[in-house]
Amino acid sequence: MVKGSVPNTADAVVVGAGAIGASVAHHLAAAGLGRVVLIEREAGPARGATGACAGGFRQQFSSARNLALSMASVPMILGFTAEHGLPLDLHQDGYLFCYRDEASWATACAAAAQQRAAGAKVDCVSPSEVAALLPGLSLDGLVGATYGPEDGIADPAGLTQGYLTLARRGGTRTCFGVEARTLQMTGDAVTGVETTAGVIATPVVVSATGPTAADLPATAGVDVPVTPLRRHVVVTGSFPGCPRRHTLVVEAATNFYFHREGRGVLMGMPATGERPGLSAPEPEDFLAGELLPEAIRVLPALAEAAVAAEWAGYYEMTPDAHPVLGPVSGLAGLWLANGFSGHGFQQAPIVGKLLAEWIVEGAPRSVDVSSLTLDRFTTGRLLAETQVV
Ligand SMILES: Cc1cc2nc3c(=O)[nH]c(=O)nc-3n(C[C@H](O)[C@H](O)[C@H](O)COP(=O)(O)OP(=O)(O)OC[C@H]3O[C@@H](n4cnc5c(N)ncnc54)[C@H](O)[C@@H]3O)c2cc1C
């Protein structure tokens, strides 16, 4: 097959082979949509936000919608291998949010009570319980932590590859090295997508384009308020005192986080004064001046660790830190799965399922996501999420 070729027609075109697009393609094919085509401008899958991702999944969200999405999605991650017979590297060692002042601890406990009322497994634990869970974590000023024992980490690229394998088994054609340039329209309906390898006529285009999600819909005059926000990740080599558990620890005051990765740890943190945009300037001295001092403050044993790898990726932020899902009012055929604001990996399984239900059956049945359509930005029905890590 010629690299980068595309078919002339399809029943649905999914744009983007990150975790979201791969899940959407699989679920569309599994729902029997017909000829599904997945196009990706890079030479392989998971090269956008998914490839930079820390892989955390959790039930600790302040928003009922994000919580509902995670509670439906996380079991699909946990059960992926059993259900599909495909490998997925996964550690269910929990998520620990650490609080070092009384006021934020009180707020966190109230939020945890709400999460429990919604069915999530979240415990409020004491500093001594934290010490037992994660020996070596600084207890300096620690008031308490919220712990989600059913939370964990998994391999984002592995999940993406898994869904692509399933999508191909279901008949999906995957086309790498192909960029979607413009949406083609007849009246108020999408009739195709023009790509770098030719036009694909289709009545359904699913835009799963990650941090640059605003670009393709803009070719049809649709404003999708997704902004890229750079986030750095550092992975260390082995060091004495490296935690054995893979618990994802978040220092709530700074949003510094880490989890065991290989023989070291993977860690990240927002930079002070971070600015959105693909061309936002690199924060000066972030690694030596901000990330590493905070890392050593939280886990003092990291003072002996060496940096083994580092990279940056982009969150796909919306104004209310919730995804934009579903159809676009007044424009038939364009479907959005965008704006996951730092938590899209864990939502990918259920988002694929919901989009397939919406497109094939006419409504998203598994989770009520009616509040997550694009029109909330024009009608002012914005949501709120305070636990963006
Ligand atoms: C540093 C970092 C840490 C993170 N940690 C977590 C975490 O712990 N847990 C969690 O749940 N989430 C986390 N996230 C967020 C998560 O990675 C994203 O929300 C998720 O991967 C988004 O998946 P996606 O498929 O929508 O986007 P992407 O993975 O970016 O995929 C979009 C794809 O679309 C392609 N594309 C774009 N435009 C076009 C076009 N016109 N034509 C063809 N192809 C196109 C891109 O090349 C890309 O491959 C993290 C993100 C970052 C950056």
C-alpha cells in the first residue's frame, strides 16, 4: 500500500490517532458503523498528548461530570486485557493527594465526602497512614491526604495501540502520514474531508485532534475553545529510597506529582507563570529552579536521583477544564471529542463508547454528557473542575 493513501469514501472518518481517536475508531467499528477510516498526520499513533502522558487514572475529581466519566472509563482500563486479550501495562496502586494546610485539607475532605456519595472510593488518611503507604515521602507540615485505592497508572501508548488493533480487527482502515486540511460542506452538513492524500467523501467526521483541536473545525467556521498548554515531564534513573509502589502522588499546593516509573520515578509540575499556546516561551530555569527543588522537598530521596529522560507535551485546555463532546449545533456530521484538559487518557475508553452510541444509536447512553456539548460556551453553562493536576 502506498504510504499516506486514503480511500475515496467512508462511512466515518476519525481524525487523530491518540488515545481518543483510537478508542472512537474501535467503538465505531464495533458498533457496526461500516467503513471507518482513521487518519493521522504523524507516521504512527500516540505522538501527541497521549505520547507525553503520565498515565494516571483516578476517581478524585471535583466535578460530577468528570467523576462520572472516570467511574465509567476506569473499569474499561482495568478490564482491558481481560475483555480484549491484549496486553496493557497497569498498576492499581492508588492516587494520593497531599495537603499541608488546614484550610485546603478541610476542603479536600468535603470534596472526598461528595465523591464517596457519588460512589467513588476515596479515603481521608492521616500522616502516619501516608508514611505507611509511601515511606520516604516528606511528612513536614502534612495534615492529611486523600487516597483513592482503586486509582492507578497505565500505559497510554499501550492503550492506544490496543484500541487501534481492535479497530483494525473490526475493519477500520488506518492511514498514517495523512493530515486533514479542511472540512467539506454542502449547506449545513459535512460531506467530506480534504486531506493531504486526497478527499474522502463521508457524512461523519470525528475530530479527535488533541491540543490543536481548534484548527479543523475552524475550516467550517466552528470555534472550538481548546488551547494547548505545555507541561514538562522528567523521568529519573534508579536511586536509593525510590518508592516501591506505583502510587501517583500529588502535592496539592503546587500540583507537583510523581509515580514510580521503571527503576526511577516520573514527575511533573506546572511552571510558575505558564502561558498557553504552542509558541509560548519556555519557562526560564524551570527544571533546576522549580521542578527539582519541589521534587526534593516532597520526596527527599530524589536528591540522589539523576535525570534519565525529559520531554514536554501539551494539555488540551478548555475554559472550564471539561471536554467538548458530541455534535455541533447547526452543522450536521461534525463530531467533537476534544479538550480533555489534562485527564483525557483515563476518559478515552468511555469517550469512544459514548461517541459511538451518539453517532450510531442517536444518543450517548452510558453517561449523561448532555452538559458537555460545544454550545455551553455560547450559552454560558460552563462547568468547574478544581482538580486539574
Ligand atoms: C505531560 C502530560 C501528562 C498527562 N498526564 C495525564 C494523566 O496522568 N492522566 C490522564 O488522563 N491524562 C493525562 N494527560 C492528558 C492526556 O494525555 C490527553 O488528554 C489525551 O492524551 C488526549 O488524547 P487525544 O487523542 O485527544 O490527543 P492526542 O494524543 O494529542 O492525539 C491527537 C492526534 O491528532 C493528530 N492530529 C491533529 N490534527 C490533525 C489533523 N489535522 N490531521 C491528522 N491528524 C491530526 C495529532 O498528530 C495527534 O496524534 C497528560 C498530558 C500531558 C501533556
